[in-house]
Amino acid sequence: MARTIQIVFDANDPARLGDFWIEALGYVLQPPSPDFESWDAWATSMGIPDENWNDAQAIVDPDGNGPRFFIQRVPEGESAKNRVHLDIAVGGGPGTPLDERRSVVDAEVERLTGVGASVAGPVAQRDEYWVVMHDREGNEFCVH
Amino acid sequence: MSLGFQVTFDASDPAGLARFWAKALGYIEQPPPPGHETWEEFARAVGIPEEDWDNLAAIVDPDGDGPRLLFQKVPEGKTAKNRVHLDVNVARRETPEDERHALVERKVAELVAAGAS
């Protein structure tokens, strides 16, 4: 059986970056254990100081398919292009005509721009089309 | 519904890095498209020049659960810590701590043998 993975992001503001990826992928904030109404209630009961409440955020796929994301606070910002990035699949892949894919991808790029991503540029290669984007903290990702 | 995604790694040797991650995660090389016996045959059929054949490698979860991992050749090496990384899960939260330690150590030894440091 294959190992499960989780995706970990370094961030200056885990809650803000987590909220972006929630919007981008249709994920949800990981619910706290049933004994607590909210993560704040959990943190209070654990005696975690207020200033550490935003040290990390976990988000999960509500359908239970995709891996968990763990977003952890680090002091430093992005200094070089990440060598690991996510490719979001919306266009339907090679089975979908290029024109159709392009319009679905462009619509998704517009939606993502609305929730805080920025566009680095489109790439058209052979029968492929994708757009390179940056999330709220400058991490590269692509929409295919 | 949540959106599907793959995780893409920059690499200087996509096939070699793909083999490492396949071993690490229990993934397999993505099978070539239907109608093709091998990726080379596919590449030839669609007219990809031979010098580009090692530009990409993809591995998939044989169980169909985890995301696809794609490895793409880039000219530059790593210059800074990535702000995105993978955590490999070998134990569950409910696994007793001693047992979890042993599982993690065993996996680490296995990964070092496969080329991790």
C-alpha cells in the first residue's frame, strides 16, 4: 500500500495562506476535536499563548480525497523559486479540446486572482496550456 | 467539490528522482498511454525529439488515492530551502509512541538506503 503524504507550506501568516488554499482548492479548515467548539477554544484550554495561535494551520479535503495541508509559521520569506509546486487540474487534460481547456483554465485563473493569487504568465507548448501563478506568499503554482 | 492537483518537482535527473520517490512512497511509474507499450514508443509516436525524452517523469499511487508526482528537468540546482515540502506518513496518531518511533526510524533507514540524506 502506498504511503500517505501531507503537503507542508512555510508561511509568514499561516491563517492567511491557509485561507487562500481553502479557497483555491475547495478545502476546509481541519475541524478541532469534537470536545472543542473552535481552535481558539482548544488553544485556550491547552494554555497556548495568544501570540502562538497562528503558528500553524491545517486544512483538509472535505471529500477525503486529497492530502492534508499543514501550513507552518517560519520567520523568513521566499528567497528563491520553490523546487516543489502544485499543479491544479481544471482543464480536463488531453482528452479535452485545447480551446475549451484554455477557456476553463483562464476562468479559474480569474477566480484565483479574485481570492489573492497573482498571475506570472501563461505557457502554451505543443498541445498544452497552463498559467503560472503565485499564491499570497509568492509560492509558485500552475493551473492546467 | 475539491479540485484535484499534482505535485511537481524540479529536478536535474527526473527519472532518478522519480525512482527515489516511487520507492519512498510505494508509488509506481505512470503507465504509458493506452496503445503504447513504453514511454519511448509513445514519445516517438508523438514526435518528441530524443534529447527531450528525459525531460519529464511521472509516478502515481497504484491505489489511486494520493496525488500524481511529476518531475521536470530544470537547468538550475537548489539554492534555498523550499517553502513547500512533503511529509511522509508511516504511523497513525493512535499508534503508541514507542511503536511510532520505531516505524519512523525504520522508514528513515530505508530512505537513506534509497539515496536520501
